[in-house]
Amino acid sequence: MIYIILSICCSVFVSVLLKLAKRYAIDTRQAILWNYSIAAGLTYIIYDPVMPPLGGSLLPAYVILGILLPSLFVILALSIRYTGIVKTDVAQRLSLFIPVLAAFLFFGEQHSTLKIAGIVLAFVAIICSVPWQKNEGGTTSYWVYPLAVFIGMGVIDVLFKQIAKTVAVPFTSSLLVVFIMAFTISAIYLSTLYIAGKIKFALINVLCGWILGIANFGNILFYLKAHQALASQPSLVFSAMNIGVIVLGSLVGVLIFHEKLSKINYLGVLLALISIVLISRA
């Protein structure tokens, strides 16, 4: 269980870092760029994976993930800034709704009453947990951010599951390629902004990005180790991880950052926990 606890702490720590970014004038786009450099480096040092050929069938998935990961990280930061840790973590964890739905719609997995009930509750939980109020300008609703996190994380999970099913290429090798692509694509984008004079390089963004990368990689490392240590109980790892992140994220958001939740939001959190239990037991 220690690996699950460490993975939960790393996941929530990422949210806390993104929450503090605005307070300390950190450019999250630059921090996210350097986050992938340290994540790729740690993957190489710890797992020493063999680089797979880039011309294979997995190339489209690598490229899409290379674009989606940094893009969604920016949206994640915006969601945490404008809606808070609690609602963002709920949206992020309920994104499991999408790969579970895809599993029996596209991959031939058998559905069950418990799984269907969990999916329905997950959908209701998203509706209840996201904020529907207008922002300061009155033009855009805040719910756009957690909804984008929900959809984006779900798509990323489906792509990673597809990569994991390819036994010819070790998952750690694919992970290294994805991190390198995410770093490269982010670097190209931010270089254009730097040349255009729209952003300025600052060492603090590099340092914060490396801290973010260590936490991000730690989340993945300890999650994989938890599955190795509890190989016969994958549902325990799955449910404990997701429930733990929602509970700890909610405590941190409400008690430390004084985030305000309505009764409907609290109901959404409760339904999210129930849906995760149902899906994991299914």
C-alpha cells in the first residue's frame, strides 16, 4: 500500500504546484516544457528502455500523445486556477469513464450491470461537480476547463492502453518516446513565442518544471510499482488510487486553499467515489 500512498501524494502534489504557479508568477507553459525533460531523463535512468523504431504502427499514437500531453497540462493548470483542485481532480479521475466505455464499445470487453451503473454515476458526478457560474468577464463558463480535462484525460488513457497492448514494444520504451515528443513539440511552440517576444526565459520556470516533472514521474513510477506489488489485486490499486486522489485533493483544496464547494459539488464528489468503486468491482 505504500506505493499507492506515494502515488496519490505525487498526483495531488502536481495539482498543488499548478495551484501555486499564479501566486509566484510561474509561467506554467515553460514549467510544463521542462517537466517533460526531467520525466524523460528519469524514465531513461530508472528503466533504461530500448528506443523503439519510430516508423511503426505506434507512431500516430506517439505523435498525438506528444501533442495532447503538454496541451492538456496547460488546460489542467487553467482548470486548477479557475475552478480549484477539488473539481479538477474529480474531473481527472472520472475520465476513466471514457476508456471503460471504449473498452466494451470498441475493444470487445463484456459489459456488466455494475460497470454500466458506475458509468452512469460518473456522468452524473461530472455534471454535479463542475462549476456552472460565469467568470469575471461574464463571457465564458468555468465548466469548460474541467470538462476539457475529463475528455482529454480519457482520450490519453485510451491511447496509453492501446500502446500497452502492443507487446512488441515495452511500455517503458513507449513512455520514453512520448515524453521526448512532448518535450520537443512544447519546445518548438515556446521557441516561436520566445522569438516573437511574447514570453521571456526565466530560470525559475526551469526549476519549477523539474520539480513538477519529478512529481509527475513519481506518480507514474509508484503507480506501476503498486500494480507489480499487488499483481493479483489490480482493482484494489485502481480504486484506491482514484479514490485516494479525490479524497486527499478535496482535503487539500478545502482545508488549505479554502476552496468553496456547493452542496451539489459535494454530491458530485460523493457520486465520483461511488462510481469508481462500482467500476473497479466490475
